[in-house]
Amino acid sequence: MLKSTTRHVHIFAADIRNDSFIASDSKLTLDVDPDNEFIWNDPALQKVYSEFDRLVAAYTGLALTEYNLRRIGSDLENFIRGLLQQGEIAYNLDSRVLNFSMGRPQVRRSGQIENRPGQ
């Protein structure tokens, strides 16, 4: 089964049936933030799914390869980083994973989002 896994995006060339992956050459399955490193809201998740659909459509007609899946995964990682930097999502400080791989957390002061000192 073809797949691409980055820290926050897992893409599988598969369909899910009865909690199992079934390899597919015509369907991609997306798992966003499998370690729950971020706090998500529905609008932010929908933006990720829409961006995924847009990226997949851009590859229409090209071979389904691990390389192309990795490119889509990397582009989604960058998209998620943008959501974090814009304050649309936040780090989940209760996550078992606290490595801040997308940049240092931001703190709110007087209604403004500012970078922490030392950034």
C-alpha cells in the first residue's frame, strides 16, 4: 500500500472498511494530526480537507507514487503551519508529544497574539 507519513499528516492509498485499510489505486485517505498535537476546530479542519482536495486535484492524471504523496503531505504540513501561525489552531499542551515541531507556541496578551521571547 502506498503511503506518506509526516509528523502531522498521514496519507494512504487506501479505503477504510471495518476499521481496516484496504489498498486502493483510486482513493486516498487522510489522517490529520494523529498524535493530537494541536487543538482543532471544525473550520480549521475543513480548510485542511479542502486544501487536500485541491492538492489531489492538481495531481489528477499523474501516476500515484510515493513521491507524489510525499509532495502532497509536505504541502499540507506547510498549510497546517500557516494555520498555527495565524492562530487558527493551537498546540495542545496536554498532548503526549510536546516538541513544538511547527515553531514555538504563541501567547495572547491584551487580545493580541505575540511571539514568545527568544523566537
